[in-house]
Amino acid sequence: MRRKILKGTTVLAGAMCLLASFCESAEPAGPSDSKAGGRKTLTVGFSQIGAESGWRTAETRSIRSEAARRGINLKFSDAQQKQENQIRAIGTFIAQKVDAIIDAPVVEAGWEPILKQAKAARIPVILVDRGVNVSDDSLYTTLIASDFVAEGKMAGDWLAKKLKGKGNVVELQGTPGAAPAMDRKRGFEAALKNHPDIKIIKSQTGDFTRAKGKEVMEAFLKAAQGSGAKIDAVYAHNDDMALGAIQAIEATGLKPGTDLLVVSIDGIKPAFEAMIAGKLNCTVECNPLLGPAAFDAVEATLAGKPIPKRTLVEDRIFDQSVSKEAIGSRQY
Ligand code: GZL
């Protein structure tokens, strides 16, 4: 059963306030090293995917700094984008009897066994940034993430308008099996449903990295040169792949942002710099500053308070027309 996105639970980007609906909460568990004043120091295990993109490192900074601000003992594990490393790290957190676990699941499938172990150990699991595909959603406490389908649709609607309903698009997909990759594709295709003359002529994963995005875009450009097909736009599932694609486009002498439109998702500062330079046309924000909401959920769960099963992070779209005035307030 795919994870449900429950209506009525929204997090305003930046405010990160949680609107409550209800779910069961796990009993507190874990080591009882106490802090001055008798309040227990919490120990939380964080299984992070890796450091593949500017977005990812911003998320890690947010989680680490929020743990420090709250005096929480954070055990951090970088999985180098491998699910088996995440599962191993979560198993270690369980053996160490941490109070709670935060997981950014690299892909949607394959989590039931380890989540069942956490539930049996009565350790709550907070999902951040990406969802999981489980038959029993009591295996995790809450999912704090953006609506990736909406992000893909915002990007597609913007591009369709800019292309005036006609053109060839190449797509740089995120990590195969990852929620943002599948859903951003789904949302973009939904937007193009109303524009039959816009065709996705090539689509391949660049694994959310700049290097791979550049490599795949080089292949797309070479293929187009060989077949004589014109590429009118690039849709990248994240800014890092878009920035790699921009490098590949420039190497052919074409002007990214002019000869080919470039649209992506994340809203990292380098994307705003590329928009100001006229090389990127539009980015849809996907807020990575999830630390406050994640630890609100940890503390609420351990206190036995009800929290939303799904906490939606709201996102906005930015194009070149607003990039200069917006870059000053970007926090990542
Ligand atoms: C989105 C996140 C994605 C970003 C990429 O929540 O999972 O992973 O869009 C990152 O930049 O690599």
C-alpha cells in the first residue's frame, strides 16, 4: 500500500508548525543517561542517505544543528546512497537502544523487516524527506516531506506555458525507486497530459548527482545531433543534475536557458545563481530544512502526544523573473 498523504496536515515552509491529527505513539525507550536538572538526554539515530547533492547536505546540516540546539545526542550514519547501509545502521541504533530513529529512506521498497524490528523494540521511527512502501503504516510514526507529485506538476505546468504547448523535452530522473524520482516524473507527466505536442523524447537517471547529470546530458545531446532531433528543454528532478546538464550544454556551444530551457527542483542557492546568470530558467523549491519538524515529532512522540501521520512541507516555484530579489533570503 503506498503511503497515504492525509489531507489537513500542512507544514508552512520555514514555520514548520505541526497541525495535529492522530496516530498511535510508541512508549519511550532507550538509555537513561540524565542531564543536569534531571531531564533525560535523548539519543536519536539518524540514517542519512548520503551527500549526493546540495539539497542533501543542507538537510544534514539542519538535522545536526537542530539536535545540537536541543541538546540531543545524535548518532549519524551516512549510507553512501546504499539501502543496505541504512538498514545496517538502523539495526545498530536498535541494538544501542536509542530513544528514536530518524530515517531518510533512499528508496521506497524493502523497509518492512527493519521497521518491524524497531517497532518490536518500541523505538519510534520518523521518516524525513522520502516515503516508504509498507503494508502497515504503524511501522513508522510520521513522514515529514514535500509533495513530489505537486513539485513535478508545477515544473511541467511552468514549462508547458514557456514552450507554448509544443517541443521536445529530455528528462534527468533521480535515483531509481526513490519517492521523489517516481513522483516528480508522475507529476510532470500529469502536467503534460494537457499538451500532446510536448514530447519527452529521452528520460534516464542521473541519480541526483551533478556528475551523472552532466554525463547523461552529454549522451542526450550526442544522440540528438546524430538523429537530427531538436531538444527544446531539459527537465531535471533536482538542481544538481540540472547544473551538470548546463555544463554539458555549454560544452557544445549552445546557450542553456536560451537555446534550451532548463527546469529543475530543489531551490538550492547555486540554482538561483544559475537563474541570475540566465542559464537555468526555473526551479521548484523542496525545503530541506527539516530539522525542527523532525525533532518536534521525536519529542512529541516520546512524550506520548499525538502527531500527524503525514506532515507536508509546502514548496514554491521560482523563475528568472524573481531570482535576483529571492536569492538574498535563501537559507540553503
Ligand atoms: C527530496 C530529496 C531529493 C532532492 C535531491 O526530498 O530526497 O534527494 O531533491 C536529493 O537533491 O538528492
